[in-house]
Amino acid sequence: MNKFTSIRKIVALTSCAILMAILASCVTSRNIQPIREADYSGRIRVACIGDSITYGHGIKDREHDSYPAHLGVKLGNKWEVRNFGVNSATALKTSTRPYLGQKSFQDALAFEPDVVVIELGTNDTNAKSWPSHKEEFISDYLEIIDRLQKPKTKPRIYLCLPVPLFRDRGKDYDTDKILTEEVIPKIKEVARRKHLPVIDLYSAFADKAALFPDGVHPDATGAGIMAEKIFTALTGVPVRS
């Protein structure tokens, strides 16, 4: 093989790699285009799926101050936002409360959402589940998405990176370290495989420990910030401070 043949092969392989990257980019960018109200004849149904952070655990008036409630107000009358959060829920099927097995998941499917926002992974860091079943996380998370993609509405699905776990930082079993080094990379891998957009809630709270009274659950103000981040992800409209 002469050097010119080698160069041609290198150029061909490089061109192929560039083309694949462009195609992958096109798939991803199509999924992160803002949702346009004009594309929907009726109200846009949004299902907020998640654990106690979605549910609004610890928030005195969670019906009005959980993040789904804040989100519904911000989005306005064209949208219908429902809270399908479950305390202690996990993406892992081998746990004390797998989300797939909860009635709220069936209710979310029956809602036939146009949009789904998933916020799971916090409880998966549990010492009783993660060390033994971490390798199942991606497949179990993918199953949740596959089940959601079956409804006739073919909902647009957004994956959230969980908020920080301040409570256990520095402890022998540091759940925040597990979250950042193991769980979040796996959520990103799920998003990559499914070409789904990611909403980074972790970074939004990196320096906001004061908004987490128990070190795990955001207060009403924190829930409002979550809603702002998700609002912008869905609509493409920045929230004015």
C-alpha cells in the first residue's frame, strides 16, 4: 500500500466520522427544539415523573409550591401539568420502590402526555440498592422510557440530572459522590442512546445548599428554580429574574 492509498483511506474514514457526527447532531437538535404551542390543537399535557423531589416532599403547600405546580403556572393555560412523583421511587427495578411498579406510573401512561419530564436517580444511590444493582440502572431506566414512548401521543421526553445530595457529603457512604460520579453519567448515557434532551438540575443548585432544609429535598423556593429551568428547556424562553 503506497502512501497515497493510505491518505485516501484516512480521508474517507475521517469524512465518514464527520458525517456520522453531523447525523447524530441532527437527531439530537431535533429533540431539543422548543415546544411550540401552535403545534397542538388542544392543551399540551405534561407528565412530571419522579421521586419525592418531584412529589414535593417537605414542602408545606406542595399542591401550589412543588416544582410541577410552579411549572404549570409558568407555562399558562395552554398547558396541563400533572405531578406523578412518588416518595422514595427509584429507576432501578430491584429496590424498595421501583417507579415502574407504582400506580402513579400507570396513571401517567393513562394521562397520555404530550411531554414527559423524568427526575429519577436520587434514591438509586441508596446503599441497599446501588452497589449490587448499579449495572442494571441503564436498562431499567431505558425500560421506563420505552414504556412511555408507546402511547399514541408519542411524547417528547426530557431527562433531568438530579439535584445535589448535600446531606451525605463527606460521609463514608457519600451519596452525592455516587450521584455525580456514577448515576449522572449513566443518565447521560441513557439520553445519548435515546437521543433525548437533558435538563441539568444538579449544576443549578451546586451552591444552593441553604434551599435544602434536610439536605435532600428543595424547599418551595428551590422547587421554583427547578420549574424555571424546566420551563426554559421546554419553551426555549429564559426566565427573567
